[in-house]
Amino acid sequence: MSQKERQRYHLLKMVLESKTTLKHASSVMGVSYRHARRLKKKLATEGARGLIHGNRGRPSGRALSRELEKRIIELSQKTYTTFNDTHFTEKLNEVEGIIVSRDTVRRLRRTNGIKPKRRRRAKKHHQRRPRKPQEGMMVLWDGSPHRWFGKDTPPCCLMAAIDDATGKLCEAFFIPAECSFGYLKLLQSIVNTYGIPASIYQDRHGTLRRNDDNWTLEEQLAGEQEPTQVGGALKSLGITPIFALTPQAKGRVERLFGVLQDRLIAEMGLEKITEMERANRFLKERFIDEHNRRFAIKPEEAQRAWRKIPRDVDIKRTISFRYHAVVGNDNTVRVGGIVIDIPEGPRQRGYAKAKVEVRQLLDGSWRVYYKNTLIAHTDPTPLKEPIRAKPRRKAKARATSEEQWIYMASAA
């Protein structure tokens, strides 16, 4: 089962055990109430196997051919460049004899980098969002750059995460700046301490969401962009990311930082704390527990929605920086300025030309995996923010790639 199916199994099992309602479960799963009811019936009659989609592994009978997709994009870029999605669809149906829906046309245009002619966004009314009924159904996280140690000190960033149902401060620590490492460290701490949440509410920061319009060939074929480093970890764990469109939409975590800028700064001033290492010890040993005793509330329902870490999931690997590479003829992998030697495999096997996954763990150490098998590891090196860029040299095995995640040192 995929992480998404495991999440559905966990939620629907809670429904069958009367620990939550089907309405709340359908909202977390992102499906309609009727579909949630069908899934519940399948689980009751067929067990966990009933949640696995019957068409998995089968090609879609309604999929357009590659030649037809190419023809539509060619018409869009050459003949109908000034037409909006609806108008272009009408011309395809009436003039070109190509019968497709507007949604299909829109998907093809966006995945090939063709932007909409005009963006129309109606003004939205903001209102208070009800809290989730159970702890672990939703976590809100963010980073707050501020002069936390006084006006005479340089600013740094406080990373924090709270539970939506209780307002409990799950984790908080200081780092120099908001980055992927900060969010991955938050996620690792939350998962190890409480379990896997059903969803995470967050803003559209570049470390959380791809905000570029660049699509590699592989992404175009898949129909979706490769997620960010943080987004990939959330996807692997089956956590639903929810993106806020405005600061008001994530008001609870924004108000948290308001409280922390008031109370935490005063507490640290009282303790004469002026540097991050000591401040992080203060947060862990004292402040978080005191804050939760003062501000955390009881959830609407006592049953918790945190999921246990599956036995087959390596959290250190899942919550880490990921890179793709090809083993050189000398059985080494190069990531930026880092050279990782690949030991000899079983039966004196070499790995030259093999495509591998390279992971840098949050402690800075490196691991190399070939077909989910660990084949090499190294000592820690400095952690650096990955970027999306074209590799300096493209190996023949990666000739179709345009952009990929690159260790910062290699972009210099």
C-alpha cells in the first residue's frame, strides 16, 4: 500500500471503531462524503486490499496519444497563440476536428509552460476557520525572522510548529535563516515525538512549494513537477500539504509568533540569553512545556489522529536531502565537491553507469542507495540548501534531464 492508502486505512479504521466521524475523515482524505462512504464499505467487506485502486498499473483507455498531444501544443504555440483555454478548445473541436475537453487542453498547456491569457481572482471573504477536532489531524508550521536577541544583535529565524486542535507548541528552535533544513528538522522532531500528522498547513515559501514554471521532460510525462525537498518528505509519509493563500489564512501560527515575540524575548532577556545554542536549550528544557501549560487547550475529541511510523519506513532516509546521480567508471559518485567511493557489490559486482539515489541526512552524513539498497555511506559534511539547476555535465544515462536538485557547492 502507498502512504496515501495507509492514511486512508488508518482514518477509516478509526471510523469503523467509532473514534471519529466519516465527515471528518472525508475532509482529511480530500474526497467527497459519498466516496468516503464507499471506501468505508470496501474496507469493511474486503479489508485493506479493498482500498487499493483496481486500475493500478493499467494504462488509461482515455489517454491521448503522444502524437495528438504534440499536435495540440503545436497548434497552441503557432496558430492559436492569443486564444484562451476555452476559445482554443472550441477551435480544436470545430476547425481542427480534435475533440477534447477544456480541462485536458488546460492541463496540456500548463504542463508545457503556456501560461493563461489572464488571471481572474475574485476577492475572498476571510473568516475564522474551526479547529480540527482531534490532535494530529493538522499541524501548522512557519519560520519567523526577527531580532530575537535584541536590537543590537543580527536577526535569526525561529522555526515553530503547532497542533491545530490544541494549539500545542510541538517544536521550536532557532536557526540562522528559514530554509529546507529547518522544515525537515521540524518534521523529523514531530514525527519522532508524536507520530505522523494527517496534514500540514503552510505558506508558499520556496522551500515548501515549487514556484517556478520550469518542467523537465520527466515531469511533463508524469503530469506534475517534482516536489521540493520538504514536499518530497511529506509525500513519502502520506502527509497532505495545505497551502495558505494569505497570511490571514494561517492566523493561528502567525498569532503564535506574536505571543513568542512578546513572551519568549522577555524570558530570554531575563535569563540573559543572547545566542542561539543556549536559546535552543532553553526552549527545549523549559519554555515549550511552560507555554503549553499556559496556552494549549483540550481538543474536541480525545482520540488522537497521529499515525505510527510504519516499520518499513526509514525516517532518517525519508526526512533528508535527496539527489540523483550516476556512478562514474571509477565507481565513485560526485555531488558538488563531494566524492563518495562505492565499495564492491555482491559477487565482485561494480556499479559503474548505475543510476543511484544520494541522500544527505540531517546530521550531514551521506548515503547512496541503488534500488533501495544501501551501497555506501560517508562521514558528515556541511549542510547546504539544494537548488534546481542544470548539471554541469550530463551523463549519457541522464541525457533527457533538463534540471535536477543540485548540492549548492556544484552551482558555484
